Amino acid sequence: MRIIDLLKKEAVVLGTSAASKDEAINKLISLHEKAGNLTDVEQYKKDILAREAQGTTAIGEGVAVPHAKSTAVKAPALAAITVPDGVDYDAPDGKPAKLLFMIAATTDGNVHLEILSRLMVMLMEPAFAESLMQAKDTEEFLRLIDEKETEKYPVDADAEAKEQPKPEKKEGYQILAVTACPTGIAHTYMAAEALEKKAAEMGVSIKVETNGSGGAKNVLTDSEIEAAQGIIIAADKNVEMARFDGKPVLSVKVSDGIHKPEELIQKVQNGEAPIYHHSGEKAEKSTGEKESFGRRIYKDLMNGVSNMLPFVTGGGILIALAFLFDDYSIDPSNFGMNTPFAAFLKTVGNTAFGFMLPILAGFIAKSIADRPGLVVGFVGGAIANLGISFTNMDSSTAVSAGFLGALIAGFAAGYLVKGLEKLCDYLPKSFEGIKPVLIYPLVGVFLIGVVMFAINPVVSAINSAITNFLNSMGDASKIVLGCILGGMMSVDMGGPINKAAYVFGTAAIANGNFDIMAAVMVGGMIPPLVIALCATFFRKKFTASDRKSAYVNYIMGLCFISEGAIPFAAADPLRVIPSCIVGSAVAGGLSMAFGCTLRAPHGGIFVFPVVEHVGGYLVALVVGSVVGMLLLALLKKNVKEEA
């Protein structure tokens, strides 16, 4: 297999134009669709945008390589365009992209990834990239690629696909490196090539392990690690770090491996890389832009929430089903447990639900302090759930600190363990083995117990006050709250504001306020439905291609996947986002007005059977969607049909 086997003639367009990054992406996706490479255009586009959200795929010098692994790809393939006037693609060097390749990769199979990685390496040669930009026609474009591949990789294609282990130097390597990017398709191999090339120019021996989509290749051995002067980790995802304990390690973004190889190699040679001590914590990022404190807090919180949600979803739906299948008339005071089947559902659901707060706290702490933080966070979350304190150790009478208490426990546990790790750095090296198995769990659990016993009464009082306030709110106030929360779900559709409303909804479930979660979910269902309805009834507002993509949003909206509207919001934010916000706010307000409640934090139409006042809930969904559709149709201009 060769590169031109993956690049069909009909998937190449030279001399086109693109007003924006989104337009360039859409053109490349259209070429893949035209070449018959995709089974689901909308899904592939969603995967491409998800990869772009992790960081730009522009590599500088006028080249961009958007890529994604997707279940919507029939077979590995390439599409390419040249844009003589350039398009702003958020390149690291600030230069507009003029040569763009889009990689469509399947989720299984690895041979093609090796082939595609060659193209990435070839594109790093400015002269080759420039020759492709200047190609007069498609035939010349493909010929230049084939000639360059033959020159750089002259052996048989089948043999090329198999990894050729590099001869190891007996004296070892001066510097070792590991490269990895989220998808493991392009940047992983480009960073490896850049480091190897620059090291050769500097006369430095280097070995680079690539953690690509096909697994780790050119793996570093223990003897090589022992002999190396230092290690460079150029990665945007976790790599195995325990093996580097006690060695100088420079941990940076994978893009730095591509664009700053000389600087990284020089820092290791100059002894500027910090010594890495592995006790479960992550390696420090000693170069590159520092992540803001707010961003770190958000990521830690989302790590806890994402791990908690399966417990809330599974447990919440089972509890809701218990009420659905029970007979209220048998014993109203025991509703949900009156019949054997209902009792079974509620017992299992309660068990799953009971893990919610410990899981939340545990995984927040793990995000901060890695594995040593997990047990401390779990214990802190469990104590918050019980509500016990120094003045009341009887959990049957104590008031749970709830979601807020678990949040505090998670962050407190994480930073307590980080503090312990710093203090333990002063201990003799002979204590290294007992730190993670004795000191961190023993001292950490003791300290989080002290902290939570002290703050539980305060947090429990705050929780009770919030619950009483929500319960005391009049109908008008609750409608306003529903409008605000519903509207927040459409502001950034999966971003921090959306997540803030969602976390508030899940916290309300834990405190027994099920109407809030109902307003949040219906608000989140609106954006995709607004897009789908508008494309159906106001066809002239969308191109034929966009209409095809829009129809999928019926399914996404009904399944409570707000992100389905993101491509349309990104393409026309000033019209799409306000329309969706208004529609979601109307739906959230109506949900509150009708007294709808929901015990499950997810599920869309699949959990409608367990919604209380489901008729009103359906009205809220329909009215909110229609209002958003009409507003979008009013704001959005007609478009010309594509040729």
C-alpha cells in the first residue's frame, strides 16, 4: 500500500478558496463524501471537530492536516485541497494554510496509519510542500507525492508497513523521547521525525518511542533509560511514566516536539530538565504555556462528574422505574418498595446511587494527585455523604453534606495528597517504596477525615438552606430559574456554561429537587431539534449538504446530545446560538410551570416514561423547539444552492 492508494483523484481539488477554517473543513469532508469514503458524513464531521477542539491540526509553513479516527469511515483515505490565497487555520506560526490534507482513519487496523505517518513526515520538508502547492493539475500533484514517497521510502510497500526496528547503539542513546497525540495518527510521527532530524543535525544520538494509534513502537528499554542523559515527553495524552523515575524528564505538548526540537534537546543537554519522581503524580510541564488555575479546576471537576454520571444514570433510572412499576395504593408511605419487582429495582438503584458522591470526590482527587488521591477522595466523599461530624457521629440523624460536600472533599483530598507528596520529598530515599502503600493512604485518610468532620456541619447547613430556598420558591420564581438553566444549556452546548447548568441539575437530584433536572434536560434537547426543524421547514436557509447533516439532529436532540448543533453554531454563531438559547429557555420555563420532575440525569426520550407530568414535558419540548426554529428562520438568510 502506498500514499496514492489512499488518495483518489476525485478527492483532490487544486486552486480552491476558503473564507474560514470551517469552510475548508467542510470542503474536505465533501471530497471524502464524493469519493465514497464515508458512511455517515455528520458523524465524521463531529469526530473531526472533536479532534480540532483538542488543538489545531495546522503544522505551520502553510500546511494543515485535519484528521480523525471514526466509525463513519469505510476505509482509510485522504482528501486534499490547495488554497492559493490561504485560510486562517490557527497555525502555530500564524501563517495561513495553503495546503490541506484530511485523513479519514478507521477505528481498527494499524497498517494504514504507518502509511499515513509517512505523508506527515514528508510534509515537514518545506520544499516538498511548496511543490505540491504549485502543482498545475491533479496528475502532477499525485505524481509528486508518489515520487517523494519512492525516494524517501524505497522498499516494498508490504515491507514498509511492518516496523523496521532501528539498530541500537551499544553505548546507548544520549537522549530518549516519547511522542503521542490524542488520535495517534499525525502529530505523533511528525514530532518523532522532527526530534530525530534535529538531533542528527546537532550530532546527538536519540531514540524516539511513538505511542501511535497502532500502539507503542520503537519502545524504550530499561537499559536505554538507565544510560540516557534525559528524556523528552512530547505528548498530549498520558504515557507510561513510572519507568522514568529518577531521570531528568522534560514534559511538553506534542506540538513543541514538532516546532521546538532544538530547544528541547538543548534543555536536556544543559541539565534544565527536572528530575521526575514517580509516586503516581503526573510529570510537571516544565515548558510550554502553563494551564490557568481556573482551567485546571474545571478539568478536575469534569473528571469527577464524568466518572460519577454512569452511577447517577443507572441508579436514577432504576429508582424511577421502581416508582413506575409500583402500586401506590398498597402503602403510600412505602411507595417504590410495595411490590417485589419495584423493591428489587429501587434497592439496586439506591445501591448504585449511593456510590455517586464517593465516586465524584474520588475522581476529582485522582485528577489532581493521580492514584494516591483516589482512596483519600473516596473516603472524603463517603464522609460527606454520611454527614457525620465531631458533634454527631450517628449517620442516621446526621444531615448529608451532599454534592457540595463531595466537591469540597474531592479538591481537599487532591491537594492534601499533593502536599503530602511535597513533604515526603524530604524523607530518605529508602522510604520511596512505602510512600504510596502506607504514608499517603494512612495520613491522607486521617487528614481528610479531620477536614470533613470539621466542615460537614457547615456544608450540611448550606445544603439545607439551599433546599429550603428552592422548595419555598413560588411558581413564578421557579419558572424564571427554569428559563435560566434551560438557556444555559444552549450557550456553549457542552462547554463550561452548559456543564455548570448540568452539574447544578445533578446536584439537585442528590438533594431531592427533581424539577431542576427536568428543566436542564429539556433545555439541552432543544438546540439539535431547532436545527433539524429549521432545515426541514425552512429549506432555503440551508444548503443541500447542510440539510443532510441537519436531519441527524432529530436523533441527537431526542437523545439529549446538545453537541449535535455545534457545527451549525460554529458556522453561524450570531444567529444559531441566540435562537437556541431562547428556545431552551422557553422549554425550561414551561417544564417548571407544568411541575415536571425527572430522577434520571440523562436519557432523552428514553426516560420520558419516568417523567412526572410527561404530557406537560412533551409540550415544553415541542414549544421550545418551535420557538427556536421560528427565531432561527427569522434571523437566518436564504442561501444559494450549491452547484
